[in-house]
Amino acid sequence: MEFLRPATWDEALAAKAEYPTALPIAGGTDVMVELNFDVHRPSAILDLNRVTELTEWTNDGSVVRLGASVPYARIISELSGPLPGLALAAHTVGSPQIRNRGGVGGNLGAASPAGDSHPALLAAGRDVQVEAASVRGTRLIPIDEFYVGVKRNCLEADELIRAVHVPVADGPQQFSKIGTRNAMVIAVCAFGFALHPKNGTVGTGIGSAAPTPRRAVEAEEYLQGVLAERGLWESGELLGTEVVQRFGELVKAAASPIDDVRGTADYRRHALAVMARRTLTWCWNDYGKQIRSAA
């Protein structure tokens, strides 16, 4: 097995071009598990830990460009304001040691439907983009096009994830996760939700309940319609039990889970409906308070 250790981003891209089957490693929180259990034996390992720019982030006021290797612990401590949904998801990742090592780039690269960052990224809006690069150039991939199958993404063989571009939150965001215990657990199912009052939309993200992370599109469209028709964006008045219940049922219908060792498909659907109702209620209550305080 070859071990490649570039010092710069250009060197990393050159190494990936020369060894397209090389497996990138930064935090190693997913990769080392597979190596230790002999699940995966790549021909080469591409160690990105010396590429310091991957651990940097910027915020221009409208979009956060989050380096692929910014650890979850720093997302929690430094970005809970502009990226509240992602910060909440980061809180649920593994242990303190894992949160100090793992980052969103690795989560995206693994493309596991149970990855904790995926529901939050989907809920953050359709403008979320994955920045992928190779010696051929750089491209921005819309988050909705990134996941193509179980643990499969749309990256070309010579591409590496450099960053993810996430709009700064303009409304409340939430993340909810159910596991077989309270910490250090793979999600039985997870749900991300966000309000986007500037453009009158809402965002959803379903995790660990379909072959890939996905949105609950019909639920989004239903809720957006209710908020617009009733003038609730302007008034901040209560949604009502019927709206909240219907939203939960539409989220439940959007999932296509399986039975496995962590939970049954029926339980996952039920849990998603509950999490959808709760996160919607939490976000809307916060939004209503904001509207009333500004009046």
C-alpha cells in the first residue's frame, strides 16, 4: 500500500491524479474503522493532514465556505451563529475525540445515509454546494446532486473535496437524531429543519431512512404554501395542530427506510414524523418570538 503525504493542495491534487484509487484521509474517523476491520484495502492512502487550508473557513456575510477538514468541535464553537443547524448536528457526532478530528468533508466523502451532517446541509437550502477540485479545475456541486447511491457520491476518480459552501442562516434551524443510546452512536434516523424567511422557503433533510440522504420535498412545498397563503411569515402566528401533524406525515411518507440491527422501517417512519413535528414547532416558536420582538 502506497502512503502519500502532500504538503500543499496542489501536491494533493497531483497525487490524486497520479493515484486515482488513493483513499483520502484527514480526520480518519471513518477510514480507520474500515481499515481496522478489513472492510476496505485501498491501493494507496492520501494523507491530507498537512494541507492546512482545508482546516480554514471564511464568512462573507451571506455564505460560509467551510474547509473540508474543519473539525466538528470548531463548527460548534465558531459557527453556531451562522450555521446553527450544522452546529447542532456536530454536537451529536461521536465523542469529544471524534469531534476534534472528524469534519464535514469526510462525512461527504463517505456519503453514508447515516452521516450526521447530511440532514443539516440539505435543510440549509438548495444553494448549498460542495467544492470539488482536480488538476483539471474546480467545480461546485449542488448538494442535491452530490449523493448518488448508498455510500456513493458524484465525485470523479481524480477529485477531492476542498470545501462546502453553506448559506448563512436567516432563520431558526434545528436538528434531531435518534440512536440506540445517548452518545457515540450511529443514527437510527435523523432530521434537519430550517426556516428561510428571506425567500419564503423551508428546508428539510432526512438521514438514515433512505438509500441516500434526501429532502422531504412534498412536506417543504406543503408548509411553504401554508405559510404564504395565511401570511404567517409576516404575523408569526401559531401554525395550528393540523398543519404540524400534516407536515410530520409528509416527512414520514418521504422516507424509504429498511429494517436493520438499529431499528425497523416502521419505527424509523414513526420517529421521523415525531422529529419533524418537534423541530418545526421549535423553529416556528423561535421565529414567532423574533417577529413579536421586532414589532
